Amino acid sequence: MTSADGTPPHRPVLTMVVNHPINNDQADWNVQAPPAGWADDRDRWQIAHAVRTVAAVSAFGFLSSAGDRIPG
């Protein structure tokens, strides 16, 4: 299921606050002549992506280990 703009309705906060705005800004960039400061935007995006990935992997690990503790 997606929302009107084609994105998942449960988009994580970090994605909405950091990654999505950067993606929107970059949509209009000229690949041959990126704007000044493009590397800073890239670095912010990559850091947010790394944090998001670590959070997702950690959550999966916690859920997996919790499944081992459920009696049954």
C-alpha cells in the first residue's frame, strides 16, 4: 500500500527529515555541474542512511532474539 505520492505510509522519521529532502533537492541538479556544497549533502545523506540501516538491522536482531524467548 502506498500513499498518494507513491511512498509507503509508514515512512521512517529519519527518512522524512533528512533523506527525502536531499533526494528532492538533487532531482534538479545537473550531473555534469553539481552545485557548490554537494559533497556536504552527500555526506549527510550517507550518514542518515547508515544510521537508518543500523537501526533496521538492530531491530531485526532484537525481534529475532525475542522470538526465541516466546514460550510455545
